[in-house]
Amino acid sequence: MDRTRSNPTSSRRRARGKNYPKSAETEALIMEAAVSCLYEQGFHKLTLQNVAHRANMTRSAIQYYADTTHSLLLLLQEYLVDKIWGEELRQSLALPSGPESHGDAIDIIHDHIDSRYFIAWNELLIAARTDDTLKPIVDRGNQLRETIHLRLTDIFHTGADAERLRVYSALDDLFVLVLHGATFVSFANDTAERVEAAKKVLRDLYVQVHDSAGRPAALSV
């Protein structure tokens, strides 16, 4: 008897042993399912099984891309950094030079702050405060984010003297802190009009300070 043919699981074992090419489309589907878990249910519901359910895949299929929750988190932090700060960089680079672009640059940041990706990233940040295994993963994401921020600073603040660069950097930080705070205040169902009014005042201030530079703002959340 041909034992290979009589055993229906033998071909599946052989298939699992092969290194089939991974699909970027499938990996993105898995990442989007993981983002949804974080956004809708929080960090402690981020499991391979829950991600598989949301992606309409089997757990074993998920494990071909990320065999543990830890490896899933490594992929996810890179995905979130690209979706937030990588996209911010790509859109900012497409802006024309000139004072009229200052408000556009700020609006790009505002849109990313309000996104599900940013809220998912903050779920990781909050969980990392008390989870020693998660902290190195978040730190790695922060390093990637800082690399993008330095690129933006180099591109858009080139030529600024030391004093002006100091003012720009402080204003960058102030604007970002306000946007971070606005995101969390919105969770408490605070008056949206008050939040929007505060952001508009700071936006106008930011544009006024940068008007003399002739370049769009280098912001990074």
C-alpha cells in the first residue's frame, strides 16, 4: 500500500514544510485586522485567534506570517509607523514650498491624529507602560518614528538659524502635544467645539510663526 496516498494529512505536512512566498496583500489584510482589534477592543484582545477571525482566515494561516503574538506585534508596530508617520512624510514631501503650505502641513498631521491607526498606536503605548515584553517593541517603533521626524526637520527647516530652529522645534512639540491631548479628550466626550477652537488658535499661531520661513512646517506626532 502507498502510505503517502492513504494518509490525507501527509500532503498537508509536506506543504507546510515548503517556503511559499508571502503575499503583501495578505499581510496587509492581517495587519488591518490587528489594527481593528486594537482600535475596537484594546491590547488585551489582540490575539492570533481574534486577528484570524477578523481577517476571515485560519489561525495557522496567520501563523505563516506571524507565528506568535510577539512576532505579530513586531510587524504591527512597523505597519502603524508607516501608516501614520510614513504617510505623513510622503504627503508632506508632495507639498509645494511657500507659506501657503503651512496650513496644509498641519492639516496632514491633524488627519493622522484622528485616524484609527493613531488610536491603535496609543493602545500599544498605554499597554507598554506596565508590560515589560511590549516596551521594547514600542521603543523600536519610536525609533522609526524619530527617524522620519528628523528627515522632515532636515527637509523643511534647512537654512534656519539656531534661534529660529529652537522656536520651530518648540512650536512643533507644542502643537503635537495639543493634538495628542485632543485625541484623548475626545474619548471623554468633551465638547468638540472647544477642542476644535483650541486647535484652530494654535494652527493660526503656527502658520504666523512660519510665514517668514517660506517653507512648510516639519511636524511629526
